[in-house]
Amino acid sequence: MVRRLVFLVFAAGMLLAAVPSIAGAGVEPEGACWGTATIKGVTYTPANDTPSNAIPLPDEDGILIDYEGTVDFENTHHSGEIGVRIAGFDIAIADWGDANTADDRGASGTYELDDAYEKIEDVVPFGRVPGIWIVSGSHTASGGECSGFAMIKIEGNPLSHPVGWVALGGLVLTGAGLAFAAFARPGVGRP
């Protein structure tokens, strides 16, 4: 009975480890900044910070993301970066920097999702991996700094991708090893 309980605890732990995007969800960005992204007419904010409320990224070409961002501190000499963690790789998908002296505290523009997909495909073997992942951003200026994150869902079937099959195979092998360890009889095969 104890072995079965241990096996279930380990199996649940392995399942959570196989889905790295679940760990670390938060509510608000750290620091005095705010941002939104609009994709196909739907606006998303840092409140999209859980796997069940992830921002869907269509598996289509030509998708444009309209963005807006503001800071509540002096915004001169600023820099920042947005990155996504996919399949164990940290990938910078956008960055900025300016030695400006104007105190502009807001920015807006349009970002092509194809640019992010190209950067992901440059780093992750076999290209973009469908699933739920963490996208994070940070901004630093002479008046302060802030950071935050949201969850994204790259649409598609994870098992249509080689990395998805490798992850599933690793999970099955780990589960089989745990099952064998949990149900092996002590003393069998020992001299």
C-alpha cells in the first residue's frame, strides 16, 4: 500500500515536471509598468498568467500583434527584452534600447508573430513546439525597472511534433521505471 502511494506521488510529480509552464504563475507585473497585446481583435494583459487563461498564438502565417505599454517612472536611457521559455530553451523574441533623453512613458506598435516563430525555430530543434509556455518581459530605465510575465499557448497538436513524442516517451519510460520500483519485490534476484 505504501509503495503504491509513493508511486502515485512520484507519478504526479513527473507529470508536473513534464509541463514546465505550470510552475511560477503570478498575478501582476513587478514594478510600475503595464502592457497589453491585441491578437485577432482580442486584447490580453498580464492577467493572462495561468495555463487555463493562456494567450492563444495561432499557428498561422501573417498574424500581427498590436501592443501598448506604459511605465510610471522616468523612462530615459531605457532597454528591455521579451523572451519565451520553450522546451527548456530561453528564447529572446524582441528587445529594445535607446539612449534617449525624452521622458516618453508609453509606447505602441505592431509586432509580426512570424518574427517570434522564426526566432523560436532558430533555437529549438524541429521548430516551434505547440503547448503552453511562459513569456516574460523586463524594462529598465534611468527612473526604475519592471518585469512581468504571461502564459502563451502555441496552438497545434504537441504529438504532431518530434519534441512532443520525445517528451511523451520520456514520461512513459519514467512512469514504467517508477512502477517497476514500486512493485518490485525486495530480495528477488539478490544473492
